[in-house]
Amino acid sequence: MKNLDKVRAAPFFRPIIDWPVSLLVLGAIRIWGPYSRTAYLIGDLPSASRTSLYITLAAVAGALLGFFITAISILLSLLATPSPRLKLLFGDGRADFMVPTFFAAIRAAGLLTILSVILLLVDNRPQISSWWCAILLLVSVVICARTLRLIWLLRKLTKVASAEASKTT
């Protein structure tokens, strides 16, 4: 159980850190981009490529949204089930930091899905505003960070659950 308590105390685990890190990534891309010989922002892509990108982002974010909703549903149903093994895993307020992490990922996936669909509908010009590009890139980095955080959390939960299972057998 101490492993899971370390997870809760880890600075990486705080969802609030996603937005500043995403802004730093966006700033690095904006600074580095003009020095590279490639299209460094979405606005530099041809219109057909941007349309394909929006469709892909909407599909991936929608699929992640479905995965996150399914995972939180399973987690909440497990929390509602009275079991001594689950009390060991989720007791002492440990679920208090897991549920907000899932909801933060759900919000980010939903935002990316909606933003991609909106851009798919309104982007019909040869060149798109750099603000839209920046917002789309920012939300994309946030959803990547939150997805990685959930994978990390599920890996830690699996380790704790398997350690608890081996102790009881």
C-alpha cells in the first residue's frame, strides 16, 4: 500500500501541471519552428491535410474518451462493491486521487474531440489562424500527458493489486 501512497504524493501525478508543461512545449515549438525547414504548425499544412488531421484527432480523442469513460465506470463500480481486497486497494482515501485523474482525462479528451470537430467544420481557408493551431496543439499535448498519467496509474494499480494478491495466497 505504501507504493500507492507514493503515487499520490508524486508531483507528476498532479493534473494541474499539464497546462504549464503544454504551454512550454508550445513555446518551444514556436521558437524552434521557424529555424526548421518543415511545416511546424498545423496552419502551414495544405487544407486537405488539415482536414485529414482534424478527422484523425476527432476519432482518436473520441476513442480515448470512450476508453476513459469505461475505465471510470469500472473503477466506480468496484468502489461501490464491499470487498476486503478492494478496501485494501482503495481504502484510506486512495480513490480520492484516482477519480479526479480520470475525470481530468475525460474533460481533455472531450475538449479535443469538440475542438477537432469545430475546426473540421470551420477551416475552409488556405491558411488558418495561428491561434486555432496553438489551441489545438495545446489541448493535444494535454491529452497526451493525461493519457500517459492514466497508463502510469493503471500500471501502479496493477502492481499493487498483484502484490496484495500474492500476499493473501
